[in-house]
Amino acid sequence: MSAVLKTPDTQPELSTEEIQRLDSAHFLHPFTDFKALAAKGSRVMKRAEGVYVWDSEGLKIFDAMSGLWCVNVGYGRKELADAASAQMMELPYYNAFFQTTNVPAVKLAHKLSQLATPIGDRRFDHVFFSSSGSESNDSNLRMVRRYWDLQGQRQRKTVISRKNAYHGSTVAGASLGGMIGMHEQGDLPIPGIVHIDQPYYFENAHSGESEEAFGVRAAGWLEAKILELGADKVAAFIAEPVQGAGGVIIPPTTYWPEIQRIVDKYGILLISDEVICAFGRLGHWFGYQKFGYKPDLITFAKAVTSGYVPLGGVMVGNRVAEVLIEKGGEFNHGYTYSGHPVACAVALANLEVMEKENLVLKVRDSLAPYLAQHFGALVDHPLVGIAETCGLVAGLVLVQDKATKKPFDPDLSVGMICRKHCFANGLIMRAVGDRMIISPPLVCSLAQLDELMGLIRQCLDLTWAELKQLGHV
């Protein structure tokens, strides 16, 4: 007998099968093969608490991806629900057009400017709100080009990004990103966006090359591209502190200092896409604070509300903000939900929880070192070629031969085999090709990290056994 889902009292309860039927009949999911999902049926998530979610069949699952990199304070936080309810009763919505504002948006903008501490000559006193990371990066593209127009350098249009980066799925966001599969659908990227290789030591380093030397060389790809295009044509470079959806690609320590030298040398703007890395994920409020570089624009979303309601935005550094403000003229860009009062109220409550529970310092001083030690130990597994962490994100690579780090044939989809075992055994661990990644909630205890490591090992063992049975190892 399958479990049932409760719906409002005026409607009958629906079984898992009925929800799945309605789902396939009406709901087109993101990044999904619609035909394959209709044949299989969606997993129906029913409730959540802390670091766990439960599906409609009663399976308890450790959510090691924090939803989608975002539920930093964990599930079931009454403080956030109460903040949303109170704001809905007072001012559920009003727009930021017509020269109007609202109290939660103003308070949140001020709070974010305090958290985004100055670095060098860069301050972040201003915020442009959106509802998502994709929208925020669209705003970045508009803002960067507006900045150079106001500076009398209209020829500076081109934005340089990285292959395998993820900056959203709108037309501009997907173009800024470097995902080949996304570019192949929709004739992307749009003009004025180009890409360089990612700083992925495991795949791109020369034989015998140190991580430090590779970091400098990888950053040099930016300078080579600037010179190829002409420095007077380049508007900005956009990058994630640590590439998230691309597989938790952690740059060598030498990478960001060299990137900073290059953008300074040629006077181009630097956009730090921190949709994943901000709000404690790396043990700092923002990723640029960990790596010590000086962005001009900072993209944020996801964990600003711990995913409870949609909210995103751009922290606009003084270099850009002062030109936009002092030169005047209307900036013809914005969204219906920019500075949504309910979303901003929830964000304020979320940040208050994070401060009250010292979650950022907890990650930096306790969880991140513990995860680094125990996740790194997974490299002793016969399937694991490398296991690395940065803050509370981590990734490991499944390889056919540990000694040579020979990869599996991509057609085997070994990562998806591993993910199948994860879901079946109460673990959400994401597969990016044959790279398995996690991003657990910041409220994890050390005991829960131990539990997580045990689940990962169990699923790696099951994957190894299946591959052995199939004759692939």
C-alpha cells in the first residue's frame, strides 16, 4: 500500500501514484528529459526537518545538497516562516518602481552592505535586487555595459567567462555560463560573451606540474584572451570563487591573486558569482573574503533566504555604483519582484539565525576542517581518484583505474549509477558526470557528518559491486 499525501481538507488525499500521474501530465521540470521522467515517475518529497527530507513513501534521506546549494540553516525553521507570515499580513507586496521602497528591502540592503566587508579600495554599499541568480547575472550584464557606456567606452561589450561555469539558465545567464549542453540548445552564447578554460587541476594540469604553477598558468588564459580580443573591447570577467554546478572545481591558491593582477592591469571589471559560495558556505559571508580578491559586482541568491522563498541580487561595488549614480540617467532594467518585501523579511530572519548560531564561524573553525579530514579519506576507496573540499562543499571523482586515474567510458554514466545507489539508500549526492559532489546544510553536527561519510562509503561500495558485476572494474 503506497503512502498518501494530505491536501487541503476540501480535497481527497492523493496517493504517490496519482501525484506522479498529475506531475507527468502537467509539470515540466527543469533540466529534465521529460519522456524519461514520465516513464519513471518523479520522487515526491513530502516533508523536511533539519538536514533530512522524507519522500511520500516514508524514506528518510540525508540532504547532502542542501536542496540545491541553498538550505543553509536547515529545514523547518519557524523563525523564517513567522517572518514571512508577519510580513504578508503587513505588506505582502509592493513594487520598487514609481520611486517607492519598502522597509524590509531597505533593511536587507543595509545588512548585506555590512556583511560584504570592504577589501582594498572596494566597498559594497549598494544592492540591486532580483529573484534568482539567473536574473542577477542578467542584471550584471546590463549593469556592466551601462557602466562602460557612461564612461564613454561603448566598445567595451565583451564579457569573458569560463568553460563549465554555471551562471544561470536564462538566455544571458546560460550564455555567461560555459556548459556545452546548454549552449547547444538555443544557439548560445549570445554575441559578446567568450570563454576560457577552467582551473581544474585534475583534468588540465601538465604531467609533473605543481598545483601552484598550474594556478598561475590557468589564470594566464584570461590575459591571453584579453590580448586576443583587444583590452579596449573587454568589459568584465565573471567567475565563481569555487565552481559549483560544474562539479565543485576548487582553484589552486595561486589562481585568484593572478586573476586580480590581470584585471587590474587591463582595467576590466570583475564579477564574483557567489550564488553558491556566499552566506557561510566557504566559512566566510562571501567567497571573495576567503580568497582575498576584489570584485566589482557580487552575484547572490539561494542561501540569502536559505531557499525558503526566492530572492537574489547583486552587490554593486563603489567603482560601478558611483558611476551609475553620479552620471545620472535612467537605468532601464528591473523586475516586478525586485526587493519583494516578504522575500526580504525572510532573508533578514535567515541572516539573524545565522548570526545568532555563529554558523559562518562554525563552518570555518569546525565543520570545514572535519569534513576535509574525513571526506579526503575517501580517496582510499578503489573507485575514488581524488577527493577534495573547500569549506562545506566537496567533490570526488570516480575513476576506473586509481593508479593512472583513467576515467570510465562516459557512456557508462557511472556517476548516475552511484547517484541511483545514493537515493535508494537515503542520501542525496549529486552527480556531475563522474564527479560526485555534496554541499550539506551548515547546521550539520559532527555526528551527522560522520553519518554522511558512512552513507557515502556505503554507496561507493554498492557502485563498486555493481561495476564489478558488469565487468567494468
